Amino acid sequence: MADGQEYGEEDPRHHTVKLKEMLNDAALHAREIIEKVADPRGQGLLETTAEVLIGLITAYDNYEQEAETAWR
């Protein structure tokens, strides 16, 4: 994974690379602790959290690659 250093600090991609790493860490943590939570609603909340964070990572990927019309 890139570290964002190839982009200048004024380039949003410099920051999206770092944010994606943080979001991925949070999503992985949410999934790791699901089994530790007894409440099914809490488990659902943690799984939803992971899914939303993965969706944000996808949005950042699309932005970086200009894959979506909105980012062109």
C-alpha cells in the first residue's frame, strides 16, 4: 500500500492514503471484537460499522483512481 508520500501535502490523495489505512484498521478491529460481544444488536452494530468503513475505503479508492464520474 502506498504511504501518500508520492503526492504533495496539498493533494487530497496524500491524505486519503493515510485515512484508508486508519479506516481499514478500524474495520478490522470492529470485526475482530464481534465474537466478544454477547448482545446480537451490538454484534450487528459492529458488523455495520465495518461495512460502512469498507465503503468509505472504496470511495477513497474510486477518488484516487478517478473511477467514478463524480470524481472526474
